[in-house]
Amino acid sequence: MEVKLGDLGPHLDATLRSDADGSVLHLRGEVDLTAAPGLSAVIGAVAGGTGRLRMDLADVTFVDLHGARAILAAAHDHGIEILVGNEPRSLRIVLQVLGEAGARIRLEGRP
């Protein structure tokens, strides 16, 4: 099953997909300053008390500081762990600079 959640900014859209392991928030585009507020709200709505959210960033081409902070803040604000698959190099770099990957964000890498 797939549900389009809509545009989160001028360069980012989100889809919620279900697979054998549960729901996955799939993003396409750029996670930047313009998308950060919408992304934070969607993460909170989708996580909905599950304690964990899986995100697939295979179609994300860029994540800036604001986008990474939105993901981190949503994880903290909603008390969830976010498992990020297929993350772009830009997200790994920003999280490394922030020293924030670990407690609430787990990067699963690109295949």
C-alpha cells in the first residue's frame, strides 16, 4: 500500500509505504530549509506513538543543516528512534559535524 502525503516544500515530497516490516516514510527531492517545517510535522504524524520510524531516502539528492535538524528535532520531540535507509552522503556529513547521529537516528546506509 502507498499513500502520497504531498509536497513538504518546493523540492520535497513524501509517500508512506507499507511493507512486511511496517510503514516506511519515503522522501523524494531535497531536504532543506524550505522543507524542514513540513517534514517535522509529517514525521510526528506518521510516527504516531510507535516509538520508531523507518525512512527511505533513496530518492533524496541533498540534505542541508536545516533538514538534518528537522529530522533530529522530530525524533527528540516525539521520543522516537528514526531508522534512515539509503541516506545521501550529505546527511552523513551534517550529522557527523553536529555529532548527533546515534541516540535517536540510526543510519542504515546505501546498498
